[in-house]
Amino acid sequence: MDSSKDPKYLNKLVMHDIDKPVVFHGLIQNWPASEWTPELLTSVLGDKEVKIRIGLKEAKQWESTQWEADCSYETTTLTNFCSWLNQSGDKPQDRRGDNPLLQYDPEKYWCYVDYKYMAQLFEDHPDILQAIKWSDFGFETRDGKQSTIWIGSQGATTPGHYDTYGCNLVAQIYGRKKWHLFPPSQSAALYQTRIPYEESSVFSPINISKPDSTKYPQFTSTTPYIVTLDPGDVLFVPHHWWHFVETMETSISVNTWIEMETDHKDRFHEAITRMLASGILSSAGNDGKSKWLNPTEELYDSATNLMYLKKANESLLQHQQSTGSISTLCQPSARSTSAKPAHHSPDDQQESTPSHHCQMEEVIAASSSDSPPAKRKKSCDSHMTSPYSSDTQQESTPSHQVDNDENVSAASLSDSPPAKRKKSCDSHVTIDDSVLPDFITPVPCLGHAYWKQNYHLDSSSIVDEHNMNTGTSSGETTFASENNIDLKLGSKGCVHEVEAQKFNAGDANQNQRNSGEMDDNILKIFLESVTDPEVVKHIGVVFNKKMKETA
């Protein structure tokens, strides 16, 4: 065997050396899964039903992304999905029959059998689960049981987001998919948000197909890494890297998330976020919840959320004590040099892609008989490995981390030469492709000039951090409401001036109509503010410190 294709060598590359996206070529051609087609999987599943997400192709021209709440859903068989894919030119509405998908014109809509746990979908077909062989990458006990499958038609999309837990290997089995990726350092320019709330996913409202540089001016400063995956390719997505995904043609892909040491910290932060989001959303009306809570997410009561928080904190403290990292593991990362972007429009309907782990739920299920029942996609699948478990595989804990955490050199782990490094277009360390084997290709960074060349966006529109609060005195931020009430907040958040003369008191009925919308806007801004990842990190530092003091 070529030593560069040795699973141990590949595992060390993924777990320790590679901190930028790369594509592995030609490593899965011997997987039985490489022969899969939608029709083959249809014959395996028979009459088993799946939930299918349906979106509009024209949404590529929208000002903001197409969220899950904007989509339609149908529960039907993969047989009907294939019939929809292969239908003739007849009008869909004229021959719907027993197939609910035929009401959606394939010229206008896409369908996505997205984010399905293979262990559940193919529970009666061990041969299908064993057709995925992550052991070729050094993960000896991983196969389809620890994987998810995505089957989509041309045009199907996954909104921009990063996953708070782990890193990711994605195998392209059938068809082609296009990926836009961005490093964690560019989160501010991607206008990160936790609305709609869903555990373990942080989103961007930007439509990557038609970015709005007026609404999101900092976006043109980003440096995208772009790649189209062909059948047989495997993409490595590092921890906290942003990704926007589009299906270029009918496609099947399979991925697995690999646990990391940083998950202890991220689970703790997610528990805080869940507590804050649940408390605020419980005060929102049904309309607010439908816009700010992902349709497939659930809210738990305060007692359950406290249980999550307690267990996550205990796990974090134990990890800190065992690794001697008490003084650093909970520290918030430095903010990006870019200014924190303004909040996007309050009436944007937003949706999240499904979160990929149920780590906190698994802890509760293992420690309490009063735990909530298993949830949908993020449910406590017994086949999915939990970092809380004592049997977590050693190879599933990479030592490389983002935010300038120390990397472990391959030289200290094997006789393989450490990969040489060079500066990439965003001034972050990346792998020098000249020292990588020929079958490993770094995803190219196209630089911020890409937006001007392809979308005619001018990077000069980037808003400087010091100009964000133009028009206010030092230490003050001005908010203007829809009915022209101008509130100036001092540095401690106290209202010290209300320019009431701007308030149009002549139309009491209009004021009353606006009050509900204004309250919703304030509640949304507050929800987004307290669940901001950087804010949560600071809360985590204080909470962790207080817990140690009372221990």
C-alpha cells in the first residue's frame, strides 16, 4: 500500500495537521457505497417514508437566504421522490395521484431528503450501513451507523452556517455539489446569528447566490474557499468553518462528524445559549416562535435546561482538571478585527439547517430517567457516538483547534514528515500543496476580489469598525424605532434622553398597531444579542468562575 494512503497517516492529517479544507480524491472507489444511485436506495427502502424539504429555485435571487421556514414539506417514499425526478413533461398538477411531490414543478422547485441518520433510515439493512468505510481514513469503528445521508435534486441548498461541535468528513457518492467555505475568523463579516435558534448551528442570513452588499456591507471583505465535489471526492471541513452548499445535479452524499476536545467547551456554551433562548422565546407569541425558532427545534422548561447546563459544566470542569487547561479552556476567543455587524431585518424569515449532534440530550438521557424523549433529527440516536461516553474513540479527538490553539505536529506522532505551511490569502496558516500527496487537494481560496469579479460587488463598501456608530457621542448608541422615537442609550444602557417631539401622537390607532411590531423587534434584538456566540463565551467565563467558587 502507498504509505501516503495508509489510514493511520490520513487520520493524523485530519486530526492534527490540516487546518484548512482539503479534498481527498480516489480513496472511496472501493466502497460498496460508490455504486449507489437514488434508484438503488429506493429498491432498498421500499415503502419506508421520509420527510422531504421542498424549496423554490427562484430563491437564489432573493435578498436573503431561503430558510427552513420558507420551505414546504412532504412525507413520502423515496420511490415517489425518484418518480418526481424522472417525470415526463405532463403538468405535475394533472397527475399527482398518490405522489404528493408531483404538485411541485421540477422547473421551479427542488426536493431534498436532507440530514437523515443512516442508522435509523437503514436500520434493517446492515449491508448498507457497512458500505460506508471511514476506516479508510483511520476511524476504525465508523461506518454508516455514525453517518448521515443527503439526497437532493438539482438546486437544493443548505443555508450558510457553521457547526458548533466537531469537524466533518463529507463523501460525495453520486452527482455533484458546490461548496462555499469561509474561515472562523470571518464570522463577523458573515453576520452570524442564532436566529432562528437551533442547538449547535450558527447561521448567516446572506444569500450566497446573490449577496446584498448594501444590507451586508462587510461581506465583500470575505475570502471564499470554493470547490465542486465530484463522485468519489471526500471533503474535510475543519472545526467552526462556515459552509454554504448547493446541489448542482441529483446528488447523494454521506458525512460523519468527528468529536473534538473543544466540544467540552462548545457543549457548555450551547447549554448557556439554550437556557437564554428558551427563556426569551417562551415569552414570545406564536408568530415570534415561528420566525425565531427553527420549525424542527423544541423548547424545554427551565428545569431541563438547568440539567443540561449542570452536566455540561461538570463535564467541562472534569476535562479542565484532567488536561490542566483550567485557565484557558473557557476563555472567550478574541473578536475579529471587523466590527460586529448590525442586526439584519427583523422580518426576515429564517431557518436553520439541522444541527448534527445531540450531545447534551445524550448526557441527560444517560443520567436521568426524567429526561425528555428523544428529539427528531437531533435526537439521541444510540448509534451516534457521544463525547460524554467513556468509550469515545481515541481517534475521534483531534488536538488541532481554531482560535490560535496550539497544533500538534505530525512529526511528534509518526515518522511521516510534518506538512509544510504557508500563508494563505487571508493570512492564516494553510497546508502547502507541494508537500501533500497528489490525491489531496487544498480547497482554493479565491480572495475578496472574487465578489467584484463575479457579482460586481465593490469591496470598498466595507464598513470600518470606527464608523459603525457615526452620529453618536462616545459611549452611546442610537436606536431609531419605526415611529421615530429616538432613544439614546448611555454606556450603561440607561435611557437618558427621549426626543418625544419626533413621536407622531396624532395617529393613536397607528401607534397602537405599531406597538406590537416594535415589541417584537426589541425582543428579537435582545434574543439575538444575548445568544451572540461572543456574548455567550463571556457569560461562560463568569459562570464557570462562580461555579468554581461555590464548589
